Amino acid sequence: KNLNIKPKVVFPCIALGTAAFIMQASESVISVCFNSSLLKYGGDIAVGAMTIITSVSQLCSMPLQGIVQGGQTIISYNFGAGNNDRVKKAFVCELIVCAVYSCSFFVLMMFLPNVFASIFTSDVALTSYTANVMRIYMAGIFATGFQISCQNTFVGLSQAKISLFLAVLRKLILLIPLILILPVFISDKVFAVFLAEPVSDILAATVTTITFMTRFNKILAKGPQR
């Protein structure tokens, strides 16, 4: 009797989880767009490079996910308890850690791409090719720390609509169209496809950070909706 499904409890949980669901589900669509475009413009070696880059990028994204998911529970609990000072401290700590990690990863990608590429292949030609395009693909990875920390804090603050929009913005509104549009305007088609990732990363992070900074204090002042 204590485990009855209550709509007022279940539906807000589903709404908050929708953003994370879309982010994960859209990965398959994005992979299809990337691989089909790269196969068309760069052939098998470009697709092989993309496979390696996707694996390397998880070395950045997975730790960041762990940090923000752990911080989200602290932020959500204190927001519900009305402890706004601790919410702010938790967010600042989370943001600093994520920003430092993503910026450090960016530096490694710019200066040591061969080292990471060689982890996944012993083919010299593929390693060299991957290292070159990895610098393009990872050029906006430094912005990921800002984007992911702000977006997940919105979830912790029960801002389902905003979080959902920001999740859709980066992957569906920006990234997929850019993969298809940039090769039309840039002569180096393979470069254009890989360039779609940093452009979408930087634009999405900018929009997310500005949105968060303009709404954060207002959300705290309004408090949780019970």
C-alpha cells in the first residue's frame, strides 16, 4: 500500500528524466549522421577515425557525468530544504571541477592526440589521420564542462522544461543540422563534418551558461514548488 503509483510524484520524475533520456537516445541518431556523412566524403578511414574519436571522447564525458550526477543529488536535497547557500556552494564546486577537467582534456587533445589515437589502433596511417581530425572534433571540448554542469543543475532544481530544451538544443537543433549543412559551404567536406561538433559544443555551452546565470538566483528565490 505504500508503493502506490501517484501521478503527482511519477510525472515530475519522468519529466526530469526526459532530458537525460533524449541525450542518450539521440547518440544513435548522431552516430548515423556522422558515419554516413564521413563515409560519403572521406571513406572508410574517416569512419574508422570517428569510431576512435567517439571512444576517446568518453574519457571526458563519462567522468563529467559522474561528477554532475553526484552533485545533482546534493543540489536537489538542499534546494528542497531551502538551504540556498549550500546549493550555490555545491554548484560552484561542481562547475569548477567540470571546467578544470574539460579544459585539461582539451589541452591533452590539442597536444597529444597521437597518444590517445594509438590506444585504439596500431595502424600508423589511421593513427596519423585520427590525430589530425581529433584536434578539429575536440576543439570545443573545453566548453562541455560548463554546459553539462549548468544543464544538470537545472534538473536538480526541478527545471524540467529548461533542461529538456537545452538537451535538445545541443544535439538535435544544432549538431545534426550542422553535420548536414556545413559541408555545403566548406570545400573540405570531411573537415566540415568534424567541425560541426565544436561549433555545436561552444554554441550550446554559451546559451546554457547564459540561461543558467540569468535564472539561477530567481529559481532559488522562488524556491521548490510543492
